[in-house]
Amino acid sequence: MAAELVGGAFLSSFLQVLLDRMASRDVIDFIRGERLDRQLFQKLEATLLSVNALLDDAEGKQIVNHNVKKWVNELKDAVYDAEDLLDEVATEAEFQTSRTRVWNFISSLNPFHKRIESKLKDILERVEYLERQKDILSLREGFGEKYLRKLPTTSLGDESSVYGRADDKEAIMKLLLSDDSSSDGVGVVPIVGMGGIGKTTLAQIVYNDDSKLKQLFNFDLKIWVCVSENFDVFRVAKAILEAVTSSCEVGELNLLQVKLTECLMGKKFLLVLDDVWNENYVHWEALKRPLTHGAQGSKIIVTTRNESVASIMGTVPSYHLKQLTDEQCWLLFSNHAFGNAISSVQVKNLETIGKEIVKKCRGLPLAAKTVGGLLRSKGDVTEWHNVLESNMWDLSYDDDNIVPALLLSYHYLPSHLKRCFAYCAMFPKDYDFEIKNLVLLWMAEGLLPQPRGKKRPEEVGVEYFNNLLSRSFFQQSSGNRKHFVMHDLIHDLAKFVSKGFCLSLEANNSNEIPKTIRHFSFARTVYDESQMFNAFQETKCLRTFLPLKPFFWVEILPYRVYHDLLPTLNCLRVLSLSKYDNITELPSSIGDLKLLRYLDLSFTAIERLPESICALYNLLTLLLADCGSLNQLPNQMGRLTNLRHLDISGTLRLEEMPLQMSRLTNLQTLSAFVLGNLTGSSISELGELQQLRVERVGLEFYRNSLSTVKPFRCLKFYGLRGCWSGRNGFPLKKMLRKDISHVFKNFIYENVPS
């Protein structure tokens, strides 16, 4: 059920992005200029708007109605195809700018027009068919139960059923005691953690320890307010006032705040604001205003999943709540799983299986409680074993427990973050990834906005990542502080959000690859790859081919896969062949992948790149790091005018750069620019570069290279590597420090003689 809920929520966000693109000025102008059938586009847009209005109802009904679920999946497939079509239109629009316009007016002879209109008619027919099904399936606009509705929390909690939180409780008490008083006189202690980890429970056991609170603080008032996702200043202030006075007849915010100020004046209070989502500093300041009139020593405890919320509200460092150990989780699970009806003999028989089930809860108290409650009425070993091996771990739990715990954070994400998070199902569990690599993939998949104004899409991508990080969707890797991972249960959520269109094959997966799959990654050498790749004959709409986790030092990709099969997948946006040692060349047909935006050939034995690669007008990222056999780049590299990132670091046989490099004016990072003893290509026009490294430059070219760099208005990193001082033995390091250190903040030099 969870998979269906989040799948529907994802589709809603995806469809909205598509509708925005269809209404964009660029698309409308191209359709008009190329004399495509504008009425077809308008009809498709209107029909998509119509089915979009049905999604709320469909998302709820698909839980119990298989036909509605099928309807949602078919709509998702059509929406993907429509986006592919729009990308084709955008690519053709850019290509047409370099061609004569005469051909465009003879639309009856233009094969592109015929192909696009044929695809458009097919998509329109499918969506119209789905729209007509609404009466048969009883789908109505604007209806649909809110299956993610959550009961408000209260201050009441049962400490006797809480396990493993004694140290956390003491830590919160110490934070409350700390001399943290801000200029406002009220201390705010934030408790931060993912959904279901026990933030509310921890706040409850602190709030209800009257004897400790009286001894340490002697509060005059204690107030508990469940804020939830709707941070309405009036509503929250009214709830606080009602907790103090039992009634509130005030209907205007100013009068409400005056009344609340009078009630709190000179009184020492403890206020718990549970489940806060608000990131608006102005709203918090408005709510806080009357709270500052309490007596010195008043305290506020805030629970939130979002570090950004904590940074806005907190006056002390956030307290990050961790998962329970397996032992603590077992105690909690046992408390809920073993009722009075189960004998001690049954308990002993079930203990081994129960502990295996607890491991699947991964330290989340809410998961342990929910699964324990599910098994409370099941005393048979076979039933417990069935639960251990069942699809229950697909998050299909009771609506009031695990679903809100893991889905509310996702449900209330903005649309753009929903899509970025869902894409992370491409990575296997416990996979360490770097921000920059993830952002490049997001950009290639069209999940980041096009460059507009001052913000680069790469900067927006980092913002998106930090937003997800602050909401506990990612966490720092324990092995490398620059790397990040997803908690196992969050990874499970990503998999079910993306079910049906995103697949990562791991050791325990089957080889079955659905025809509808758009994004595909796999652990290398785990499978009989020749058999696995056969499925791609049917998945012509694949967008992502991403091998991960090298298994051996030497990796072999079947020749027919990269030479015959992959070039036929015309919808590919991301293609990685990295670390395949047997790849020495690519077929010229690679140039047919017109929608390709990301190509990774790093650590391969590639000897040359076909000139046809320069026809990949949409290419944004080209990674050629440590290609030890590559000695030159294609002559027509300048045609890749959208290229933003070129990595040739460690490609030591390169002797110079192509002459047209100066046309790559969108380049943001260039890992190396090889000058050697040749004039090479000018780099003075690459004005958008953020990072540049010049390699293997002699003294006679050193000052020239420096002069070309000075005009770069965006450069943040500049490095020289593999320089030699010439016959006169000039002290290069001293010259570098003198000439460059005052120009750039981040300058490094490597392998430079003294």
C-alpha cells in the first residue's frame, strides 16, 4: 500500500512539471515556427490537465482497486513518453538554429515533423483513453481521502514501554539546564531526527517527569502543542493560550498575542512544540513574540525532522536522536509482540525468528512497535516466518503507524524534491555517494532547472541536496565525511516511490526487468550479464544505464552491449561505461543518442572517441578521467556547446586540446587544459569556468596561460601540474606564488620543480 501511495504522489509532481514545460514560451514558439500541429499539443495539454484533476481520487482508490492502480501506472508511462517527446522537440529546436530555414517550411517533407506528430497522436490517444475511463473507475475530480492524515500528538506517554532512551533523556535535561538564555530570555532546545525514530516519545518522557522538572526548574506552566505541517501562527498561538486558560474566544492575531502575553507575563513555562515543519523565520518570530514575556528560565522543546527548522528556532545546538540498538529494539518489539495469550514456551520458540525480524526494523522504534503489534495475535512459528520472508517490508503497514512515519516527510516535500529523492533509488543500500556526482546525474535527468539568472543549476542542485539532508533523507557516511548514504528504511522508501520506473539490481534481486523501466543501475559481475542485458531489447525508453560497485579489478562488458545494443536506446540521458577495461572504442552510432546528457568513460581503455560524439548537442557532462590510452580529443569538440563539465584528469597521453575549445562557453569545470609545447586552443573565451587546471606546460607558455586566465570572472580554482622550468632553470614555484597567488583564492601546483 505504501508503494502505491507514494507512487501516486510522485506521479502528481511529475505531471505538474510536464504541464509547466508544455506551457513554456520556448515550446509554444517552436511549434508555431515549425508549423507542427498546434491543436494536437493543446489537446494533449487539456487532457493531461483533466486527468491531473483525478489524481487525488485515484491515489487513494488504487490501494484497494487493482484496475485503478493499473490506470495510474499507464498514465505514468504516458507522461514519461510525453516528456521524451518534449525533449526531442527541444533538441530539434536547437539543431534547427544551425540549419537553413527553407527545409522547415516544407513540413510535409520533413521526417522529423511526421515522427513527432505520430508520437504525439499516440500519446494523446492513450491519455484520452485513460480520461474516458474515469466513469468506469468512478474517479472524480477533487475527491480522494487523505490517507496520510495523522493523529495529533499529545503530552501523554507511557515511559514503562520506552527502551533505550535514558541517556537521551538526561542529555535533554542538561540542554534545558544549560545557560542558553538568548536576548529574548527563552531557551529553545531542538530534537532532530527522521520520522519514526522517537522524537515525540523523548519529548513526552521529559515533559512528564514532574519530579525532575520541579526539582531542577520549578516551572509554573507546562504546555504541549502538536504543530504538524501546518504552521499557522494564529492556530499555534491559540492552542498555547487554550492550554493556559482552557478557552479562547479571540478571533484576531493581535488581540490573541496581547492576551497570550498577559497570561505568560512573569511566569516560568515549559512549552513543547511537537512536529514542527516551518522554515519561515518571520513566522517563528511572530509566534515567539509573546513567549519572550515569560519569566527568565522559560524553555521550549521543539521536535522536527528538519535541521533547517532547528537552526531557525534553536538557541542551543540541535540534539540528533539516533536509532535504537538491536537489543533495545528487541525489548520494545517483545513488549508489543508477546501478549498474555502467548505462553513462555511459545515465546522461546519465536525468539530466534523475532530477532531476525527486529533486525529489519533497523533501529526505528515505530517500526518495531508496529511490527510487534502486527504479530501480537500470531503465536505460530510458521506465521512469524511468513512475516519475516513476506512483502511486508515493502512498507505496507497500517495507515496510522509506519506509513505516516516514513511517508509524511516525503508527502510534504515540494515537487522538485520528490523527483530528486525518488531518483536516489538508483543507488543500492549502503552506497556512499558524493554530492557533486549526484548533482551531475540530477542535472542530466532534467531534475534541475535550466540556467536562468545568476544561479547555476549546479548550485540549485546543491541546495536541493541540502534540503533533503536537513530533512533526514540523507546522512553523512561513517567512513568518509565527504560522502553520504541513505538509511536503510529511507532507501526502502525511495525504492517504493520509484517502483515501476527505477530499478537497481543487487545480489538479491531477480533478473526480471520490466518494459516500463526508465532508470537502471546494477552491481557488476553479480549476474550472468549476457542474460541480463537481453531484457533491454524490450526497454526502448531507458533513460539511465549506470553500472555500480566494481566487483573485480578487471571488468568486462560484452561487446554487443556497448557496440550494438546501447546505441539503439535513443532515450538515454545517462550512460556510464566507467571501469570497463575491454572498451577501446565506441561505435559511431553513439552520435544517434541525441538526448544524452551524461557520458562517463573514465578508467576505460578507450583509444579514441568517434567524431560522431560531437553531434550530442545535449551533452552536459563528459568524464574521461584516467583514460590512459586516449591521446587526442575529437576535432569538432566545439560543437558540444552545452557541455558544462569535462574531466580529463589522469589522461596522460593527451598532448594538446582541440582548436575549437573556445566555443565551449558554457563550461563550468575543466579538470585539465593541456598546452604542452604547442599553441593548442585558446581558452580565453571560456568565461564561465569555475575550475581549471593547466597541465604539462613549459616555462615559455606559463605566462601566456596566466594571461588567458585573468579575464575569468567566475573562476574559483586554478592549478598548474607537470610544469618544467626550461633550460635556464627558473624557480617556477617562486614565480607561481608571486604571479598567481594574488589573482586566485584557491591556487595549487603539483609536480612543479623548485
